[in-house]
Amino acid sequence: MRAVVALVVLAAFGCGRLGFDATGSGGDGGIGDAFVAPSCTQEPTWTRIVWATTGGTGNNAVALGDIDVDGHLDVVATNATAGSIDLLVGAGDGTEREIRQLPAGFDVQAIAVADVDRNGYLDVFTTHRGSSELIGWLGRAVFTYEAAGVFGVGAYPDSIEIGDVDNDGDLDIGTGNWGGRSMTWWHGDGAGNLANRLDLDTVHQAVRVRLVDFSGDGVPELLTTLSDNVSGFNGVGIHNGRGAEMYEAAMLFGSGFAAKGLAIANYNRDGFLDIAMTAAGTGQVNVLLGTGSATSLQATTPSSVGGAPQDLVATDLDNDGDVDIAVANTGGELNVLLNKGDGTFLPSKTLGAMPDYATRVVVGDLDGNGRPDLVAGGPQVVAFLTTCP
């Protein structure tokens, strides 16, 4: 019998709207979102607001979704001090109005939210690096959760991806396993149950995972950033989809050093999806331009952001029709790269300081003004609200 947990209120603050993060699954940043709003006549500006202190010195993951079903976007974040998942309830004006907590332990590496059982309430999934586990909580009512179970995955899972990997219409849960040099997928049945584990060899140590039809043939591919401190390989692996959950062995494309974050979007407006990834070892963002095939990529000039960039997300920040990039940086800041329109970017702009570092970033409209706001995870959860002159 599954345990049901009703969450208690920890703090109250203030009161207001909706947006959605760039992954479609409420977790690690992936395919760029479109926000409909007039184009900026000048560069956007950002207002920095601290939502919560999560503590700790390790990874601090964040995800976005409407947890309390009130039409306003909320933040889900790890809390390394309390050993919990913090549900930061948004007021709709870019601030939080209360915090609730879900017990999670102290080694959470990644978070994703999605309604996998189709009951209208978002479910929460976490990876646990030390125990090599995926843990799920099913939303049963507002702030009421039922344990979905504990599921084994490959060693040291770094990331979560939610998508329909077997094309049966139900959401599945995947992890990128750094220590296992693999990805693991658990298949969903549309009712919140996971079964039939699938493991795929990524050849090198896997960091982020994305499920997307990269080649545009109607069959999704699996993409992973790879950062292997034994083999020395850094870059991206693409497992070409063949339908019916058949994936080819990874094709490898080297790029940068200490590859981590991964965001898929059409950065140069040619109609083909491209790949952007952070290179923590060189303080850069590298973009590989797609050609409509999963076997051919074209490198561009790397963009310097300094520090050790960990994560990135793709969205059109200035609404000029070009997909821009926001970068979470362990240098203690959030960086923005505004797209020139050809897959290259203007010099990095620093939005504001994070305490010590930032490890994850997601995007959504927190204040209801139609502009994509940014949320970074670190020792604090910090929102950067976008205003367009």
C-alpha cells in the first residue's frame, strides 16, 4: 500500500499567474519554449528576487510547474540542509507566498515534475546519486502526495528526462547515469506505475539526457552530454531512434571539456534542431548546428561565459525570434547569451550574483507579464524577472 503524505505549511509570504519551463517535463532545461509577447526595443532587464535558502554545498536542482493548480507557476527545489524537496508556492507576481516540504533525503541530484498519471496534479521525481535510485511522489490532491516507489537506475544518476520513449502514449522516466556510463528508462502505464526497466550503454559517463526528434523524421532520438574523466571524452552522444523503442548505438561528437548542460533548439533559424552544451572545464558554451540528420553536426565558435558553467536553458529572452541561452555558473552568477540570429551570440551578460554558485536553471513566466523569467538553483533559489523596454 502506498504511503500518502499531506504537506504542512512552513512559511507564508504574499499573493497572483502562469508559465512553463523549457523542458516540457518540468525539470532539466531542454527544448526552447516560445513566449508570445512584443519584441524588445532594447536589451531586456532583469530584477533579482531571492525565493528561498536551500543550503548545502553540492547540487541544488530546481524545476517549475503549477503544483497547487491555481494557475500560477511554482518552484520545486532541493534543500540540502533539511534533506527535503521544497515546494515554493508562487504568488503570480514573481514572488513566493509559502513553502511546503516533501521528505527526500540528502543526496538528491535532479528533480522533474509532470502529470504522469493524468489526474490533473503534478507528480515529483528525484534521482539520488549515492543510492543510484529514482524516487517518485504522485500528486493526489493539492499538497497531498503518495509514494510511487523506489526504482533502481545506473550508478550516480545525474539527470532526469520525462517523455514517451516507447511511443505508447504514456510518459516514461529516464535518467542519465554518470557512474554507470548509461541511461536508464522506466516505462509508465499512464496510471503512475513504472515497470520494465531499459538500460542503454552511453559508452562514456553520461550527464544530461534529452528525448527529442532531433533528425525530424518523426522518430525521437536520445541525446546525452558525456563527460568522462577516465576515457577523456567530452561532448554529446546521439542514439538514433528506429521506432518501437529501438535505438542505435551512440554516435559521438566531441566538443569542449567537462560537458554538462544540454539544450536543444533551432539556434540559427534554418529549420533544423541544434545542440548547445556547457563546457565547465573551459568556461564556455558550445553550439553544434544540426543538418537535419543525426549523423552530421557543424561546430560554431564557442561563447565564453567564464567560471565553470553547469547548466543552460534555451528560450527567446528578448522576443526577437531568435533562441537565446541562459547559463547557471559555479562562478557565482547567472549568464545570458543573446542570439545574433545565426547560432552565434553577443558577449555574455551577467544578470546578477548567486551566493557561491548556481548549478541549475529553468525558465517560465513567474509574474504573468508574458516574458520568460529565469530561476537558478544554488544555496539559494533566485528568480530573475524579465522586463522588456
